Amino acid sequence: MSAVHGVGHEGMQKTLHRLCQHFFIPVTQTLMQDFVMVCMTCKKNKIAQLHPIGLLQPLDIASAVWADIAMDFVEGLPKVSGKSVILTVGDRFSKYAHFIPLGHPYMVTSVARAFFNDIVHLHGLPASIVSDRDPMFMSHF
């Protein structure tokens, strides 16, 4: 299989077709798929089959304090008092920020509770939130 696949690294279907032209081997499609999936040359040169996202759009200019905020997580920190993650919440107008420590693993409910206790309690509900589309932010939060 490696001799036939190494000719062009053209994927599973073409390699299977080329193998069946030259040899009579009862090779199943899953065996060939597993072989092609571990090929390092194919992994390096594979083109993503995703639709283009589109052009970037600029954010609206923030007009009031704590009306437009940005949120993100900082992970991989050493554990202090059982907390190893920081939720950063920054105001896009004044550039003031809050850093909320969280324990790992954190859940959507704990992030929402920390957000309401530390941000909404002090500044009210924001008009817009900018995030990096983290699964925590894209859930029912």
C-alpha cells in the first residue's frame, strides 16, 4: 500500500483505485482510509475543506462605559488556591478590565455566575459582548 500511495499522495479513493488496478488484494475501504489518515505527507499538504468565512467586519465604536465589553479566558496558569484559569472582562470604551479567577474544570454555570456576580452586579448588563467564539461563550450562556 505504501508503494502505491507514495506515488502521488492523492487520497484514499485514488490510492485504492490504483492498488486495485495492479493487485488483487481484498483491501477494505476502512483499511485504506486508516493507512491514508496516518500518512504524514498527506497531513501536511491537506487543504481544508471549509467554506470561506467571509471578510472581517470592523466592530462598532464603543460609546459608553461598560456598554460594550470583550471577554476571554487565560488558561495554563499555575494553580493558586484551587484556581488556574482567569476570565478577563474588559470594557472596550475605557479599557478598564476585571480579572476573575476560576477553578479548572469550569462549567458554563460557574462562568455565568462569576460574570453576573462580578460584572453585572457592578456595571449592569452590557449591550454587546465580543468573544473569541469559545464553546463556553457559544453555549446558552
